[in-house]
Amino acid sequence: MLVSSNGYYSSHTDTKLDRDIEVVRKSNGFPSEALYDNMKNKGTITKISWNEIEKGKGMNVLRVQGKTYVFLLYILLVKNKADDWNGMLLGKTNLHDLARHHIFPKKLMEGRLDIQDEEKKEILINDIANITFINKNVNSEIEDKEPADYLIMYKESAKKHLIPTEDSMWYTEQYETFVSYRIKEIYRTMKTIFPDITE
């Protein structure tokens, strides 16, 4: 996120993300200085604003232009001591064992969203507020269930993933309310964990 405006991830994206994720994985704490050093080679560090975070709500974050949001979310969840919904902290889990999980599953939403424009539908489904990282096996077990049908089993873990614990928000009819709540939680957590780089 710090470098979204200076193009750090606009070229060689996967290589840079892989290098940064490796820096995070090999560290006992949050390796901000090492990450800053990686970034300094390409541009100036800036503060992250609410507007920058909210942009993740209006893009398909699983495409190249959204990968910075996915990386930010991963870092926040690791720092927030989130687990993989199978008892292992994300920070201690091999990335290959994690799935990018749609909290409101993709197939479920594709069937229920009454939107003709496929690109708009994809953006809505792949909103940063609808993504988290969980154990691949748990992800497979959840399949296409509505959050109301599975989140109760993972409620304690879900809190650390900044997912609302009010079950009234776990229905597709409340999707808009859900993503609005979660994007605010992502920003609030960003301000709490990284106050020096968040406006």
C-alpha cells in the first residue's frame, strides 16, 4: 500500500511480492525496516489514507492491480495474530498451505447477484473486504456455503480476520453492509498497528 502511488508493484509484481512475503515469513516480528529498504529502491514512502484503503472496495484485488491490497491484508492479519482457521498462526503457516478465501464464496455470489455486467460482478465478489487467508483444507470444506452456515464454527478465528461477529451480517442480503463494516475494520486495524504510516 505504501508504494501503490509510486509504482513499486507495477512491474515484476510477483517477484517483488514473493521477496517481501519471504522477508515477513523469516522474521520473528514485523520487519518494517527490511520492507522499507525494499521499497526505497523504487520510490518514496508515503502515508496510507482512508481513500487508499477504500479503493480496495472498488477493484478486483485478485488481478495484478489489486495485489498490493492482498499483501496489505496478509500483513495485517499476521500482525493481528490471525490463525488459518485450523489452529496455526498465519505467520507460522507455509503460504502454499493457505487459500485466498472468499468469505462470501464466489460461486454463491455469482448465483445470487443480479448484475448483468460480468466485470462489475467480478469486482464486487473480489472486493478486498471479501477476501481472507485460511487453511486450504478448511477452504475446501466450506465450499460454497453462505457465511451464516459456516462462520459460527470459526467465530473466534474470524474476529482476528476482522470479520464481523454479528451473524445478521453473514447473509448475502447483507453483503454491502458486511463489506462496508470490514473495510472500516481493515483501516482501523491499520491505524492501530501501523500508526506511523497511516493517516
